[in-house]
Amino acid sequence: MTKQDKRFKRRMGGVLLIVLMAFIAVIPGRGSAQQQIELPWFDLDPVTVLESWPEWMDPEMIPGLVGNLDQARPWLEQAFMMLNQADWSELVHVAGPAKDLIKQWGGHPALEPWAAELQALHDYLSMAEYVEREPPAAMKGEPVGRTSPGRVGSAARAGSSGAGGGASGGKVGTAAKVGTAAKAGSAGGTPSSSQGSGKSTATTGDKEQALSSVERWRKLLQDRPVPAGAARWERISKQVFAKHGLPPELVWMAEVESAWNPKAESPVGAKGLFQLMPETARSLGLVVNTQHDDRTDPQKNADAAARYLKQLHKRFGNWDLAVAAYNGGQGRVSRAIGSGDTGFSAVSPKLPRETRMYVPKVFVTIGLRESVDPGLLPGPADRPVAIPSPLKRHPAPVPITMN
């Protein structure tokens, strides 16, 4: 088969895959990671996915997309598919060019609703590069549960360099700047490590496990400023969560989900501060149709997210699995639990890469912003709870625990 034939095959395969995804998206009841029907890219056969990569997912083709904003939506869908389905070598091979594209697209007004998604992808690719460059040393994998040796909180700053650079989508001043902080080498880049540069004997499995390392996520996020939107929506969201008996500290999931941007969207249809999918929102009593969308109301979005998290904690019994289910889907987490494992450490190898990174990212973000150990937060109460006094943005370091 000639090179041209191979390119044609890959191009047609990519077109067919996009058509298939579009067809799935319009099927009534098509779901999300928040529903029983899960995101399509989590479950597609890896061989099928890799054989159908469009040419513009090739690292050599990615730079040509900088000026093609109309390709941003399908590219982002394909990129998350790649994140979850590509093998390790292919993931790290495409990470650099993909991150460069995200930085080139950063701050473009047309892509502002997807800023948080783009920054999230940038963070996940940065973590993969970090693990590849400095793999686990002297042990088989790194601890993802119990008390990590890492501590968070010492470097969090709010207002020190303006409002910007959220954990999911950066903001500098009032304009979205995806990857701006990454260019400066802090918020979106891969951190340096204190590990030695000696040859590692880490296996691919060790590297996959290290993606969930609390210590690594602390290093990646510890200098990231608080997003601008938090100043407006944090207190309101805490009041909503407290009304439902949830620990108010959990509202910092909104930094990971949307960078506190009520207008944030994802290419698969999630929307709002806590990125609720349409069917999930409807199941929680919100109105979502072509004329009106309650998810754009920050208070209603927070209220639905609080009630949904309460349901998830009731089902799974702890916050790490509840957060995993919020991202990866209840059905998937239930299947991963299988024979009775009830902690994230035990089930994480059975979850998609995105979810394995999402949970420690959320926990570290909460630790940075509130100086609490999220793993020790109480479960939902059957009555409203008090909201702790606001902390200064220079909290003392705290350990992060996952079950």
C-alpha cells in the first residue's frame, strides 16, 4: 500500500468516525460520563480508534491546524479519545505538538467556551510527559492512595499576579488565556522533579499508575493562581452546597470543571460551572431545551451538581469514588469496584486515563484552595452545614489522602 493510499485510508476512517460520533450524539438519551450511558471515547476499541485517526491527529499535521478554528471541536473530541485509548508511546509522541496547538489557540475569543476543556487536556498531556521524562524510580509505581508524601497548599496564590490560570482553564484579567501560564513555564508546563536522572526500570504499568500520583499533581498545580470567576461564584456555590449538607470545600471542583466560568462548554455537550450534561441536568430537574438552558444559571448549576454529588456519595461511600463517578460515570465505577474494592487506589487501574488523573487533580485543587484534606471531609449531612470562615490564600501545607 502506497503512502498516499495509507493517508486516504486514515482520512476516510477519520471521517467515518466523526460521522458515527455525530450520529451517536443525536440519538435520544445519548449520555455522558455523568450518566449510565457513558462517553463514547472511553469505550471504543483502541485498535479501531487508532486505525481511524484523521491525518490532523498526526503530530506532523497538528501545527497546520493553528488557523483552522472550525476544526477545534472535532480535534478536541479526537484528542480526548486519544488520551484515553492510545497506547503509552503514542500518547507521549503526540503530547508535545498537541500542547503547542492548545497554546496557539489559547485566548482566541471564538474558543473561550472551551477554554477549560483545552486547559484540562493540556494538563493531562503535561502529566503524561512528566511521567515519561521522570518515571517512577526505585519502586513499582507510585502511591495513589492513602497519605501521599506530597503536601499541597504552600505555593497557592490569589491575586499575586492578577486573577488567572485556573486548574482547568486559565484566565488572565477578564479574557480567557488557555495555556498562557504554560508559556511562562508554571501553570501548564511539566514541572521539574527532584528525582535523579538515572536510568529507570519503570514499566508502562508503573507509568500509568504514576498519572494518579498526588505528589505529581501537587507539583503541576501548586503555583497556579485562582481563576477570576472564583471571586464571584465561590461564595454563592458554597451556600448552595452547605444548604444540601455537603462540605462547602467541594465547590472547588468548579475550578477543574470550568475554571469558574458559567459559560464554559465541552464539545460533547456539558455546560456551566460544574459541566453538567443535558440528560443529567434534566434528571435533576433543570430545564434544558432549544429555548432555555438552566445550566447557564450558576446557582441552578451548582444546586444540581450538589444534589448529584450527594447521590454519588450515597452510592459509593466516599468522596474519591464519588468524584471518579462524576467524571467517568456511575456504571463504570461500579464495574471497576467489582469484587468489593471500595477505594480509588484499588479501582483506578480499571478506570480511563482521564478519570485516573481527574480525581487527584480535584483533590489537590481543593487542598490548595482550602488547606484541607479532601479525603477526610465528612459525608453529606441530612441538614444544612456551616460554611467555614474564608481562608487567606496562603494556607498551611496539608497532606492529601485518597482511599
